[in-house]
Amino acid sequence: MSSEQQVALVVGASRGIGRQVAIDLAKNGYAVVVAAKSTSDAYATKPFPPDPNSQQSTISTVEREIREAGGQSTAIAVDTRDFDNVQRMVDETVKIYGHIDVLIYNSGAIWWSSVENTPMKRFQLMQRINVEGLYGTIQACLPHFKNHGWKARVIVVSPPIYSRFFRGKTAYAMGKVGMSILTKGLAMDWEREGKKDMAITSIWPASSIKSAATGQITKVDPDAEKDLRKPEIYSDAILAMLRAPIADVNGLIDLDEDFLRNHEGVTDFSKYSVVKGAVPRRIMPANFPDLTVAEQADEGRRTDSMKLRASKI
């Protein structure tokens, strides 16, 4: 591998959106580490490539797809609930490729129901995979970002923060919004610390994207397929985010369609419709609340628990 080649670690890359993002990053010249729990014997998988939204699609088959298309890829199994496992994944990536230029966190667990109908085990699973998994993956990457001169991009799959998102899925929203708060907060850290070549950005779909999850809906209601988009819109938006200036994307939480429209000038999204000629319904609001306040720059008296603890030792 050329030392100039960009390296992307895609966590949650076994199927659906994560698979497509990994494949399109490889097409655009990245060496791609595909990470998730599911593995298989890719050369025994028939037909190949498998349905990208099926259980037959694993990090092993995605690695094979990329390599057979002429790209560079390595599959690394990971359980994002286990921080030691996450650290091994990150360390192995750096051992193989020398550095990480792009981290994409797509792993996620989903359960949409009321608080009453969300058992504690479901709640804990979502928090461990969603917000805790993201936090741990970033923690494991930070020393390597430092060693590489603090030049990297992080993309997080998490939503804009607004109240309607909480309705009917409070437990899920607690984790996903927590991920978005990490995007906002870490961006502020990097700004305060003068890390001008670091950016963290969140992305979320404006319209539903065809996946294993939406497949459960279309099985019951086949007509719902007209409201789905192909996952390529997500990978195109992520690639656009990676091309954008740091100042435009650090701390940004945006939708795939809106970013492509506002930053790439895209006006025709018809090629992304699963059903030709259909116009998928937008599931997200047209506008989102501004989270800043008039006193945004006033931090008062800064407190750093790490420094306070060190002073007591």
C-alpha cells in the first residue's frame, strides 16, 4: 500500500448502508477496513455477491467484493460492546495500514417502541452499541490520530436534534441523540485545542433507505418500496463530506440529501429512488432548531476533572 493512500475504517460495514459506503470508499481510492460482528467463508457464499441486506452479507463477503473489484480491503471482526475488542480492531488497522484517515461509525441497534414496551435489556443493548460503541471507538482512535499529526475525519450515523425524533422511540433516541451530542462536543474540543485538521460530522437520511430494517416493512406492505432510496445517496453524501473544507463540516449534523444539495449543487435525486419514477417521502423536517445561544462563547470558569484529579495526587 502506498503511504499516500487514505485509510478508512468503517464500523458496521457488513450489509446495507455500511457495505455500500465501504464499497464506494474503495472505488474512490481508499484502503478500507470493514468491521462488524458477522463473518463467513466468503468463497463458499453462493450466489455471490449475496443480497446486500441479507444475513449472507458479512464483512468477509464485503472484503471479497472490494478486492475482486480491484480495491484494497481487510475485514476485522469486532463487537462494539467490548472496549478491549474495539481497541484490538483499531490497533490491528494501524498495524496493517500504518494510520487511520477516516473513521465511519455505522454500527447500531434499533428498537422503536414506548418506554413501557422497551425492556431494560433492549435499552442496554442500544446504549452499548450506539453511543457507548461510538465513544469507545473514538477513544481507541485518538492516540493514533495524535501520532498521525491530528489529521483525520470522523463520520457518525446519528440524527439532527429535535423533539419529534423522541416520539414513540424514546430509548432509541436517547442513544442516537447522545451520538449527535458527541459530534457537537468533540468538534468543540478540537476547536478549543487548535486541531484545525480534525473534523467530526453526523449524517442522517432525509428519506428512508433500503435496508434489512426497511425490508421488514416492505414484506408487509410492498407498496412502501416507492418511499425508499438506494444506499448510494448515503455514500455519495459521505464522500462529499470528506471532500468538504474542515470549517464546513466540523460539528455539522446534516441530512444526506440536504448536504448534497447545499454543498454539491445536486438538484435531481431521481437516480437514488428504488422504484423508478417514484419520489420518496421525506421523513425528516425541512428545518431544524438552532442549538446555539447568545452566550455561546462564554464558558465561565473552565473546569477540567483530569487536571483537578492530577492536582490531588
